[in-house]
Amino acid sequence: MRPRFSAGFLWLFCAVLPGCASWDAFWSAPERPPTGAGAPGLRVQNGVVTDGTRIWQPCSYGQEAAGRECIGRARPINWFQARDYCRRLNLAGKAWRLPSRSDLESLLRPELPAPPYIDASVFPAAANGPYWSRSPFQDSDRSRWTVHFSAARSLGETLAHGAHVRCIADPRPANVRAAEEDEDGGDDDDSSDEDSPEAIQNEPPASILPLDQIKDHDQD
């Protein structure tokens, strides 16, 4: 009979080995109970999804909004393309960006009977796969956290690989934010810990990979 090892045993075994990666380094469950998509107050309003604090793009990259539906297939793109897409998104007069890992994890609904684990009543036709965040993975300048709605987990991914995109908005109107950035001398998002100059100093152009050559992680 073959021996059986629990996840706890493997974690303890890894913990005593020098240089062994932590469990969280390659596969992580949300660190907080999911409260986003199913939380009271989340609603579609003026073409966006909001709970009064976060403001979300209702459809993924590659789709078009048609009333309360998302038409077309969500398409995976690399991280640079995803970041630039959100920055250029023209929707509801908002200034858009990639969400953080915690933003995306707030949308997970692992209690649902089947993937994708997200509330389809406000996020219709969501991709059954990973979505990019702006949060660095393990302090690396070559990877970012992705949140997998196919498995209700978070995973690090290299920047050149493909994942889906759902942008989040700065709560300030785009014209107000632009005016404040002019006064401050630049976009303060680029100086944050999650999108630092060090992380993007040697970045390739957004078109580094044709869309049809990007690794597709639709099915994990």
C-alpha cells in the first residue's frame, strides 16, 4: 500500500528545508472571506459595477457590453497589454487601472456550485480562468499575482504569459484625477509599491506578443 501524505505534512516537511518555497509562494487561497460579488449593495449602475467603494468594469477584455450582458469571448493578454488597456479604457468617465490582488479576491465566490466562482448576475460571461492583478508576486519584477476564478485561488504568473483582464476605476472622475496629476507632476500610481519604476524599468512594449501567440490559461 502506498503511503499517503496530508497537505499539513508536506508543509512541515518544506518548512524544515533551507530554501524551500512556502506553500503561499506558488498557490494561495484568499486571506479573507470572499465578500465582493455576493455582498449586499453590489449593483450595476451607469454601466459599471459598484458596491459604493470599488468600481468595476462589468465585462472582461475582448467582450462588449450590451445592456446587462457581455457579448463575445474574454481574451487573455500579457500583463503589459493588460496594464495599458486599463489605462486607456474609456468607460463611464472614470480613470481605470489594473486591480490589486485583494481587489480581485474580493470578487471570489468559492461557495458557488461550479466555476467560474464569481457572481454572474453582475459579471456575466466571466472567463473561467486567471485574471491579472497589479500586485507583484513574491517581490518579483518579472511576475504578478493572478486570481483564478476557475479554482478560487491566487497564483503567480510571469508578465509575458496570458491572463484575462477586468479593470477597476479610481473613484475620482477622470478629469479631476488628470488635473491633480498635472499639479503633482505625474501619475502617482506608477510610484506605488505595486507598480514601481523598478518593476517596469525594462519592460517590453505592449505589443511584445501577438494575441494569438500568448499562452492561454483559460482552462487551468
